[in-house]
Amino acid sequence: MSRTPTCFKCGAFVRLLASRIQPCLFRQHQSSRANLRRLLSSTQPGENVRPLDGVKVLDLTRVLAGPFATMILGDLGAEIIKVERPERCCKSQRPKRSQDNLRGYGQTGPLSQRPGYDSIASAVSGMMHITGPEDGDPVRPGVAMTDLATGLYTHGAIMAALLQRHKTGRGVHIDCNLLSTQVACLTHIAANYLNAGKEARRWGTAHESIVPYQGFRTKDGYLVVAAGNDKQFVKVCKVLGLNHLSEEPNYKSNTLRVQHRQELLHILSQRFLEEVTGEWLRRFEGTGVPCGPINNIQQVFSEPQVANNGLILEMNHPMAGRIAVPGPAVRFSTFESREPMPPPMIGQHTVQVLRDSLSYSDDVINQLLASGTVAQNEVH
């Protein structure tokens, strides 16, 4: 991943099968349980101590879900040791170590051996079926939401495993997969089918059971307006200068507005086309009606609230110079993010990991480098 506010060590292509050395993949200098107990109990309000300071994470994942999870753990203070393109998975021999496996469909079951990517899981899980224009084809979300959601679930599961280890003294194996994540995220769509047999459909930007609650084209762009209750609908009508609509029998309640969706939306759509987005935003300001423009990416990062929330992190990269990446979504009252570190080059910290984390001697490290078992990227 791109953002690395903590020490994110990137190993080289480690060919353990070609070597007779069977290293301990990470070693903690204190008892894991004692160290975690200290971390959980010693932080006082105002101290700039991050929740996972002192925790080491070995990351053997690739693509997006796994690295996204470890990036979040790194934001929280964990030291991430990432091994690029491992030839085999490490089976933990230590009972206190927690291990998380990320797959497309899970560890068992008829699809467990199939390769899984975000788009495939999005399709199989039904996510694509409910995404896209009302009368159009299924659409892949603009970012890999299934991968990202799996990373979020994984990060939460690892945090819970650390707490469980604190209570029991034992680690746990965690099974996170793309299919389970996306099916779980179907929420009310799934509940409607499981309990009422109601099949879902695509609605574009609209809401199935609330009207108006969607995007409207304006004179120069798009605006999303969400009238979540009858009072807000009255306010929408007032802003639009269509007060008579709120008195129409067909639109007096949300249930009636859903039933007469097409004619109401046609009237509203025509009115929104008469002004530019900025003017509509000005008129809606202070009314209590939720609304917002559909921004392009340039507009997103020009939004003052985005800057206020610390969502633009700048840092110096050893090869690319000054770069900027999205910042963490969560802020804490008891600690502040330290100076962010850039994403490392592949193999940038190989020797450091072998020496400091695995306690290899310089002679052994030099042998590994000379044989091509590992590689060190010299960054200047």
C-alpha cells in the first residue's frame, strides 16, 4: 500500500525452500502477553502512544485486501514486516501467535480452491447485481470495495485476536475471505430476500424505499439530495420554489411518494436543471436537508473539509521525491499521527529485518545475499 506512517519493512523475494535455513519469522523480545498487557494498561490520557506500539505483524499478503489491513495496523503503531511474493505460507508453531488467512472464498467448501479477485467476488456475492443504472447492465464499483471491506474486517479481527490473546494467553487462526465479507455487507438487501423472498434490483443513485433520495443533474453537474422524512421533503419543495408539491395528495407521505416516484422525480429533475450546482448548495445551506455535489477527484481534494480531516498526507520518497497519499480515516484523541514514512522500495529493509528481527549474523546475511536467496535494494 501507499501510506506507511510507521516502520513498514519490505523484505526481498524470500526463497526459503531453496535454503536450508528455517528461520523464526519474527521474534518478540518480551513475553507477548506481558507486552500486550503493558500496552493495554499503561497509556495515560494525553500520551502520544499508539494502540499497537510494540506489536509486530508479518505480512505475506499481496494485491489489496491484506496490505490494506496491515496498512491500518501500521497507522495504529504496529511494526509491519512485509515479505514480497512468499513461495509458501508460514504455519505458526507458537501457540501465542495469531494468524490470519485471506482467500477468495474461505478455507473450506466447494469453492475454497478457486482463485479470487475483487471483481469476481463482487459478482458472485450479488454486489454487481445491485450496482448500476436502473435500466442498465451490472456495474463494477469504481474502487475495489470488496477487497477494501475485507481488509477492514481483517484489521478488526486481528485487533480482537490480540485482545483474546490478552485474556487467554493463546493465539487464534482467523479466516477472512472476499465472499463472506461482501455477502455480510449486503445487510438489508440480504434480509429482504431471506425473510420476504424479495429479489433486489439496481437503482442507480436512487433509494428503493425513499423518494426523493438520489442524484439530480444540474446546469453544470450533479447534486445528491436526500429527503429522509416528510418534513425534509417540505423543505426541498420550498428550496425549489415548488411549495404546491408538498400539498399534493400523491406526495403527502413517503409511502405515497414511492408509489408515484416517476412523475415526482420528473418534476424535480426538470427544476434542478435550471440552476448550477453551487447555487443549489447555497439555497440548501442551513435547511437541514442532506445534500452534496457529485465531485470529481480534483474537487474532492480541493474540498476544505478533506484537508481539515487530515486526508492528504505529504512525505518524501527516496525515488519519487515529494509525494502525497490519502490519510487515515480515523483520528484519536490520545495520540497524533507521527511523521508519515513513504512506501519502501522492494528489498529496502531486507538486511535490517534479517539482522534486527531474526538475529542473523552478518556472515549468514552475506551468504544469503550472495546466493540470491534474498536481495537488498540500496536506496540513496
